[in-house]
Amino acid sequence: MREEVLLLDNVCKTIKGKRIINGISFSIKEGEVLGFLGPNGAGKSTTLRMIVGLLKPTSGRIEICGHSIVNDYVKAMSNVGCIIEGPDLYNYMSGIDNLNMLASMSKDVSNDDIISSVELVGLKNRIRDKVSTYSLGMKQRLGIAQALMHNPKLLILDEPTNGLDPSGISEMRNLIKKIAKEEGISVLVSSHLISEIELICDKVTIIKNGTILKNADVSELLNNQEVFWILDDNKKGKELLSEVWALESKIVKDRLEAAVDSAKLEEINSYFLKQGLLLKYVDKKHKTLEDLFLSLTRQSEII
């Protein structure tokens, strides 16, 4: 069973009398990649700052590898590497000098650790060049090498593909997957690029106005597709979906709509026929993570 690397349990944050974060809970296990999504002002940055100890939660628990970020900060943070608001680099120095300078501040980073992190991010051939000659994508990879030198269990990346061209985005996507799958490091990715989160992440947490709208496995979410039926009795079809499969559905004009696991659609259609319903029309639409994100955030506005 994989170790739980990051745990947030009923975490709240109040600033100047205003509740910013409302009892959020989520977790990441060893080797998992979790996408942290939300519109601007949702509470993503506040949450990340609490996880790395820059802000203290008003209540609730934040633990990294079982160590409280509040009561056991040093041990908790020894397991974390992070890049928040971009990597902190000196352009006039070479890549290796940037890494050596940071490593000199820690007794736990060896020369082998530095070399391993450089090779992992794919900068071996350019590591002795000045950072001023690096592309933005190379600077991001050097920042990740910095974050990985002390062999953390958790890597936190805030907008890692921000400003990158398509090639740089693809390289970053592959690097994040490699870090998780080959190195067993858990990764928390905060991003506005929902399509990239869909391609990279095992799990997703969607937050708005300091409240979590969804915690789920990406594969399970994407197995659901939006199905449209026109039956001779849509009301009866709606009742059957609720009673037999516990599915929420709605009747829009002349059609019945529901989000259905793709593996169950044939079974549902067969059951409708056995119950004497006439299927006049059936269609389906594959739902993307962006569809889900927009649906959830718009619903919360209506509520």
C-alpha cells in the first residue's frame, strides 16, 4: 500500500476576519500527480502557501509524510521541494553554480545528488552554460533540479508551464510524469491549463471560493460521458436512472440527459428496452476535464 505523502484535513484560513479557505480536505499518495484547479481568487495560492509553511492555517491539519507543518515544520519541509511563483535563479551564473550555491546551504545534499537531479531534468549538456542563455523551459527545469536535490517525497509546482511554447509544455509534461512514475515522487501541480492537467495527473482537486467542489480520479471522471436520449416516456426513463443506477438526470426540452460511465451505457439502453421504453434517439458526448471544471464552477455560481 502506497504511503500518504500529503494530507490536508478540514483546513480553514481566516484573514482579517474573512474566511478564505473553508474546511478543505485532500491527500496525495506516493508517486501520484494531483492537479489543483480553480479560477482566479479560488484559494489555490493561499492553500499552497499553507502547505509550505508560509501561512499558518487557522484550523485543521496539514501533514507531510506524517509530520505536522505547524508542530514539526523542519521534518515536514525536509520532504518537500517546491517552485512557487517561478524558480529563483541567478542569470549571471552557470546552471551548475546555481545548484552548488543552493546545495552549500544544506548539509544533506551531496555532489551525487546534484548530478542526479541534473540528469533527471535533462540539462546535462547545458549545465555549465550561463543561465542567461537558457530558454524559459530550461530555466523551469533547472528550478526543478534545485527542488529535487535533497531527495524530497513531495514536489509542488505552481504554474510550471506558464509562458512555455508547445514544445516546452510537452517537455514539462513528460518530465513531471517521469518524476512521479520513475522516481516515485508525489507531485502537486497548480495550473490554469486544464487540458495539461488532464494529460498529466492521476487525481484532481477543484476549488472555488475557498471550498472544494470535487476530489476525484481523473480516469474515473473521463470515463463518464454525457448521454442524450429521446424516449417515448422521458419521465419514466429519468425515474429508472435514479432507482436502478442512482444516476442524476434532467429532462431538457424533448430529451433526457445524464452523465454515464461508458461501460454502463449498453446495459442501460438494454434495460430501457426491457421496460418497454422506445428509444427514438441516443447520442453521447465524451466529457473532458474542462467540461467538468466549467460545469462545476458555473453550478457553484448559480447556487
